[in-house]
Amino acid sequence: MSQKEIAVEMRNIHKIYPDGVVALKGVDFIVKKGEIHGLLGENGAGKTTLMRILYGEIKPTKGEIKIFGERVKFSGPWDAIRKGIGMVYQHFTLVPTFTVKENLFLSLLSINPKATIDEAIEKAKQVSKQTGLRIPFDRVIEELPIGVQQRVEIIKSLIREAKILILDEPTSVLTPVETKDLFEALLKLKQQGITIIFITHKLKEVKEITDHVTVLRRGQVVGTVETSKVTEKDLARMMVEREILFKLEKKPAKPGREVLVVKDLEVYDDRGLPAVKGVTLTVREGEILGLAGVQGNGQKELAEAIAGMRPVASGKIIIDDIDVTQLSAFERYKLGLAYVPDSRKVGLIYDMNIVENVALTNLYRIISKKSRRMKWGVAEKIASEVISKLEVVAPSLSTPIKYLSGGNQQKVMVGREIVREPRAFVVTEPTQGLDVAATEFIRKTLIHLRDEGKAILLISTDLDEILQLSDRIAVIYEGKIMAIGKPEEFTLERLGLLMGGVHA
Amino acid sequence: MPKENILYKFIRSLIEKIKIKKHEYIMATIEIVLSALIGFLVAGIVLYVMEYDPGEVFYIMFNYGFNDPEYLFGKAIPLIMTGLAFSIPALAGVFNIGGESQLYWGAFIGLITTYYVTQYTGIGTLGTIIGILAGILAGAAWALLIAVLRVYRGINEVITAIMLNWISYFTIIYLIIKFFTNPIIPHQSIEVPEKASLTPYPGFIIAIVGTLIVYYLLYYTDIGYKMRVSGLSPASAKYAGFDPSRAILSSMIIGGGSAGLGGSLLILAISHNIDTTMSTIYGLGFTGIGVGLLGRNHPIGIIFSALFFAGLLIGGQWVELKTGAPPMLSDAIMGIIVIALSAPYAYRLLMNYLSRLKKR
Ligand SMILES: Nc1ncnc2c1ncn2[C@@H]1O[C@H](COP(=O)(O)OP(=O)(O)O)[C@@H](O)[C@H]1O
Ligand SMILES: [Mg+2]
């Protein structure tokens, strides 16, 4: 392979974020000119980080980069753009209140200050013809569907004469039809000699469109392979293989009656597109049902629908034989449901103190029914109980929650649910961003709750967590349950396949 | 002894609070001192350039501004209430700059109900009480209109409030000239009957009681708790199962009610009538925004900040009188000082509001 044929060569790339997270550990990443190269990996594997480095947005802690054989050191995306690199982010970077042509003009200006808007339109029309990606020039961005916005985003890169196009999980926001259009366009671009780096976690897409694929796992390259020479199974194994680091002591589960039942549930996401497509789940007393899946496959919408924060399009949610589908979150909590959201920004009010935060989901115990007075004395007692039960380290009850460490914040969020003795728990990403000690504490707490007979639905993108805690495992992909069963029924490989959308 | 225990507990909790928020309090103190220095420096420079002696002006402002308690407290009454009218909605994440018109309607409705109730029943006290209540209701209803448009129609409350301010201004002038002029003094409205009117001190006490009720609502009832949660984090409100829109509605009702109370107290205790140029009631709502910001959106803080404002306003009048400076100059000086003092807090509030607007 001559130097000329290599578009991207990244060698021994390390990245440690300022907060100490080691995202990449010596990654070698080589992409041939004119190919579609897949970049595959679980959440947090480091895919986005690697590409942000290639695009000059962040600097590697160590390592070197060559573009078309030339050694480069980018001080910002503008340098990368000049070298012919374009990037389409998971979140778009268009000006929402500008029209399509204004956005295109703006992006052309960044490489050529003398460009005119007609030039931009002319170029875009050419690109549009070559790729079959049609865009409405006079429409305002924010009025367009996400799929069309993405097309504008791609064309924006192409009119700047990008020779290497990076797409970060482009299909995660698209409908199946839009995905098909996108793939057709990508193939046309490939014919014209454009190099494409395609990030995804969907195995089917890798097989369908890429020539080579590099698999990342926990900041390291597992391997780069020719796509036609591997099966989806091989890829799944590469993506998820791991040693279980520490095992938790766990008694066998003694599941009792059904406490939380979800029947044929359909829920829409914020954009009004179906996110949960007919999910049926049952969680029994004294068991943990682990819901595995890659982020953005409907988990958030499912959890919010169960909690009552998001309307249900169809289907039923039953808690303890009571149909709660039409009840508010407040009423569901009263009936014995607890929900720990995946984001502490949602669960906690940073500027309020511990007592006020504990009050949030315990309101029905704190408001005096007659006078609507807040019984702060009661709230303080509950807060003290949380602190002592979960060993929260805090200077005092009146400390604003923002001054607590992440682990202690998480303990407050979990603890305030535990002390009100609910029967069903929906817990999402309970250990995200926590250190080892806090993680173990939270996980042990969940097992303890299970042993006390609570029904727990654990929604997590962390496979280790799912494998450690679950008495049964379900896998969600694009809003549908791919499989459900005992942990013994799932090998790592099978989990990887299911999470990547392949029935196995 | 139980009494000592309570005191002891109170002091201990106070010390603890200071300890925990030490950093915040130190920063706040530095902020205020720096702001004050900058404010007086800039004001001093302006005075110097305009060829006035800054020392003399500041001396008059602060000496004469605060030496007539009855005048001072009277002046503070409407400012406390319009300060609340801004701050209560602000806690729920709404920018109510309509305190101005909410006060107008409180004043206008308060005036005519007091007048007619007193006339028909002959009982002054009854006129006063009904006038006060009617004023509160009028202010609350007017604010509710803004909130309803925001919640159910998505219309930005700042725009609605500005338009309603002018609509109210001219409507009330029209109504007074057309129906309620004083037959003896034609450029004034009918007068609050003597037996129904109040003096500044009782008026001030009613304002304080109103503020304490607001304080209780905000910090000791679920209405206030829900409002504060919604203001700080609408997502958390949804998580807990209550509707942030409801919090917007209730905060505007309470805020508008406060401005309305301010209007009726102004009429009952201070001006006793409305002149057809609205000169006695114009601007109090806008000043209330400064009062609320300077009081850091806290009811108790607002009482003190309203007194400070009232003192500056009175002092400004003395500056005009004693140095011959035009009224605009003392307004400007006061503006500079107030802006400097409230800018850091206002900045944080605005950033918070804008980031929320984006998400909407
Ligand atoms: N800006 C950041 N600051 C600190 N840590 C980050 C940042 N961005 C990503 N990370 C962390 O780096 C790791 C890799 O993340 P990312 O590159 O986004 O993975 P992927 O795109 O494969 O899901 C994760 O552990 C993530 O939490
Ligand atoms: Mg990513």
C-alpha cells in the first residue's frame, strides 16, 4: 500500500480529558483513500473522542496524525477543514434561524472570505446533483425535519471540498427511509473518491455499507478488519468481549408476584417520532430485570413513560394491579413507584439544599393536606434517614446539593427513593460517572433492595452492571425488545449481537 | 430554659449556615463592596464632569434622604410591593416587568371601590378593606393575563408586559378624565374619602404584613416550593410530577397581587388620588425591578432594598432643591448606583433566563 493511498493515519493516540478521564489509550487508526470505514464500539468506547481529535477540535495528549501522507498538527477545526476534513456531529451545528442557503454561505465564508451567496448555492446545487441529496434552499433550518438538516450538514462539508467526511452516528436520528437515502448518497460519494468514516454501533449497517471496520473497546483498538471477511457475530464479540472485573455476592433470587407490568407500550420521543415500539415487560417482587442496550434506543423514553413524565401513545402500565397509565408521576410515586433518572440534572436541584432535594419525590408525605403547609420537620427527618442509611458524606442537611461529590449526590437521589419504601423501582444508569467505591456501594444497595422483595427494573448501557446485577436480562434495540431471558442464556457475543440489532 | 434554647438553636443554625456558605457570603460581600465602589466612582465622575461637587451631592443624598422616617417609609410602600411583583415570578423563572401596569390597576380599582363603598355604606374602614382587596385582585388578574398568554399561547411575557403597560396607562387616564374627575380640581381623580384613608405608618405595616405572607407562601407552602423548583429546574419539576406551567401561573398571581396591593396602598396612604398625567404612580413598577434585583429576589431583602431606594429618591429631590441640579441628574446618579449594585445578580438571572428560553 503506497503512502498516497492512505487518507488518514493516526498513530498511538492517547487522550486524557482535563478531568482525568482516560478516553483513548494508544489508538492506531488507518483509513484508505476512497473507502467507507466503519468505527464501531459501545457507548464510551472513545469513538467521538478519536474523531474530534482528527477534526482538530481537541488535541491528543500524545500521538501523531498524517493526512494523505502529510504530517499535521491542527490547532482547531479550521485547520482540519483546510486539509479537506469535514465532520457531521451527532448534534448539528447549523444556525437554526437561518435559511439553508444562508447556512451554506456562512460555511463557505469560513474558507473563502470573498465567497458570494450565489457561489454557495451554485456549488451546493452541483453537490446535490452528484449525491442525490436534495435540500430546500429557502427554508429556515429549524422548520426542517432532522433528516433534511443532516443533508444540509453533509452538503455544507462537501462545498468546502471535503475529501474526508466523518459521520458520527448519523443514523441514530434517522427514520429507516432516511437511512436508505443516506446510504445511497454515501455510496455515490465513495464513487467520486471521497473517503468516509462512519461511526455506528449498529452491526447491520457496518455490514451493509463499510469496506473496513475498526472496533474500539474502552479506548483501545480491538482490531481493524475487512468487512466482507467477518460475520456480525465476530464484530459483536470484538465489541463487547471483556473480563468481569469484580463479582458481587448475590443470593439466588426468589421472585414473587408481578409488581410492575408494561404492556405493548408505545411512546414518542421529543421530536414526535416513535421511540418505544410495543414493549412488554414484567418485573416481579424480589428480582432485578436488567435492560441492556446502546444509548438512544428508547430507554429514556421508556423510563419516563413508566414514571409518568412522558405521555403514552398506546399500551398500559400497571403497578401492583392498578392501571396507572393515566396517572401523574406524583400519583404513581404515591402508589409505590420509584424512579431514579439517568441525569442528576433532572433528579436534583443543584441550588437547593439536601432537605429540599429529598422533599422532591417525598412531597406527598411532606405536604400537610389541609393547609398545604410544607412540614419541613418531617422532611428533615427523612433527609437524616437518607444520610445515615446511605452513608452520605455531607457537612450538614442545609448544604446545597451542588457542594456534594457526584457519588454522594447519587446516593441522595437513590436514598430518597429507598426510604419511602416503594415496591417498584425503575433505576437508570445508577452508577454513571461514579468512582469504584461509590459504584460498588450503589450496586450492593440495589441487591439488598432486591433481597427485601422490591421489584427493580435496571436500565443501563453499562454491560458490566447489567451482568453483575440482573436476575433476568432484556435487550432493547430501536425501541423494541430483542430478547429476554436468564443471564445464562446470554453469552457476551449474543448480547453484543442483540445490542447491535441482530437477532441471535 | 426553653426560650434560651430557641435563641441558642437559632444562632447555631445561623452560624452553621454562614460556615457552609462561607465562600458564597465572602463572594457576595466582595461583590457588593466592589459594585458600590464602582457605582460611586462612576457617579462621582459624572457629577464632576457636570461641574457639581460629588462630595456635596452624596452628602445631601444620604443625609436628607433618610432623615424623615414617615416620608421614607411611605415612599418605600409601593416599592416593596413592586419589588415583590418582579421577584416572585423571577423565582419561578418568569420575567415580570408588568409590575408597572399591575400597580396602576391596583391603584385605580382600589381608588374607585374605596370611594363608592365608603360613600354607600358610610363606613370608612369597610371602604379601606374592600379597596385593598379589590386592588390585590385587580393586580393579580392583570398579571394572570400575561401568564395565561405565556403558558397557553407561548407568547413571551416581556413583550406582553410592555404592551399591557402602555395600554393600561392610557386606558386609566381615559377612564379618569371621562368618568372619575374631581369636580373641584379637574386635573385630578376623585379623592379617597378622609375616613377611609390611611397614614403612611399603617400603610407600611400592611405592606410588611403582605411581604411576610409572601415569604410564608414561598418558603413554607407547597405552592412556593413548587414555584422555586420550577424556577431553578423545570425538568426536576416534571420529574416530581408537577407542572412548571402551574408554577408560572401561581407566581404571576402572587406577584401581580403584590403590585396591586402596592397600588391600593399608594392611593390609600400616600397620594389619595390619581392625577390625570399619572405622575404620582408612573415608574414605580419599573423601579420595582431594581428593588427586586437589589434585594436578591428575597422578600426580606426587598424590604431593605425598597427603603434604600426610597432614601435615594428622596435624597435626589433634596439634591435638586439644594444644588439646582436638574431632576434628570439625580435620577441618573441614582440609576448608576443601583445598576452597579444589582448588575452582577441581574446578569446571573438573565443568563439563566436566556438559557431557559432557548430550551423552550
Ligand atoms: N468532554 C469530556 N470530558 C471528559 N470526559 C469525556 C468528555 N467527552 C467524553 N468523555 C469520556 O470519554 C470516554 C469516551 O467518550 P466518547 O468518545 O464520547 O465515546 P463514544 O463516542 O464511543 O460513545 C467516556 O468515558 C466519556 O465519558
Ligand atoms: Mg459518541
